[in-house]
Amino acid sequence: MSVTLEGKSIKMMLEQALINERAERSKRERSGKWSPSSLGQCMRRQYWNRLGEPESNPPDSRALSIFKVGNLFEDFIFSILPKEIERQVKVQSEFIFGYADGVTEDEVIEIKTQHSRKFWHVNKEKKTNEEWTIAEHNPEHILQAGTYAVLLGKSYIRMIYVSKDDMCIDEYRVKVTPELRDKITTEVANLETYWVKKQLPPAVPRLYPDKKYGGFKECTYCSWHDKCFKMEGKRYDR
């Protein structure tokens, strides 16, 4: 065998492969519609995402690696599920475009990966709060999967959370209720109001409550936070 890795770094090769993969994805024609995976986020963030606004803070190599690991776990989970389950099902309407991870006869399946520390905190919360629900804890995930379910005419969504450290799994089967339908309709209608007027929405983070200091931590993960904070006359040290 004449192949050699002498003088090469696998780490650098991996990083370059992820960068190339993202560059290829960025070349795809945008749908020009709202992404279900963004519902529940700050509306300014969603507006810029739909607009294709250049990111002031694109994901770094670590973030790209995290996304890739999520894809690998999703592939593995579906490899052990019945082959009849449809994967990457296109879902679209006048205002929405996206892909559901998996679809069965009566439900939409969405897979999310997270660190084992998150699992520990979630299980601790569930033990100490009898009213704990996945819809309250991860409302953006329920909006995303719920949108797919409504548009596909499914009655349930199944959220599957996988720990990347040890393969622990939590899953929740949630019924698509009139209340969830109303939340989805209201979210999209509010977004459309800004879009039609070509009016940039206010910067109002809504995800990841900061229980220690108050407010929300969503700005930390936004690809436009530097641009946004500059517009708002704020300073943000990531």
C-alpha cells in the first residue's frame, strides 16, 4: 500500500472537510420561506436567516463538528428503526419550507443530540417539578416538529434526545393539539407581518432562559449577534 499520512494532520483534514461541506450547502438555492427549525427563535434572527443576510458570526470548526456528530447519531438511530419509516421528508406550504427527520403513519420523528450534562439537568428538573413538560422546556423543538406534523396531517410528534457521551435516550410522544396549532399559526403570522412590510423585527431573544441572571442566552448562539449588538449599540463578549 502506497498511501501515507506523513506530514498530514487528521484534525486539519477533518476541519477542512467540514468547511467544504458547509460551503457546498451554502450554494444551494434558498427557499425564500421560513424554516421550521428556526421557529421560536428571536424574530430578527429568523428574519435574517430567511433573507440570507451574511453572518457576522458563522459557526466555527467546533460548532461544525457538533452539527456533524448530530447527523451521524441521527443516521445511526434511523438505521435501527423500521426501514419503512420515511426520512428527510420535504415539508412546505406558502410560508414554510423544511425537512422532517422521519415520518410514520401517524407521527413525525425529530432527533436532537445533546451533552450528557444536559441530560443530568433535565432529569433533575423532572424529579423536582411535577408540572415539567418537554413543550415548556424545549418550545422551539415542539414548534418545529409540530409544524411538520400539521402540514403533513400527522396526529403526534416524537422527540428523541440522544446523549452524545453515552447514548442515553429520552423520548417524548406529544399530541398535536389545537393549542399547538394556534401557536404555530401565530408565530408564522407575526413573522409574515414583518416580512411583508420589509421591517426588521426587534431584537428580542426568547430561548434558553438564564435562571441565574435572568433574561435569555439565545444571543450566545446567534450567527448575527455581533451585527445585531452593533445595531443596538451594545457590547457583547462571546
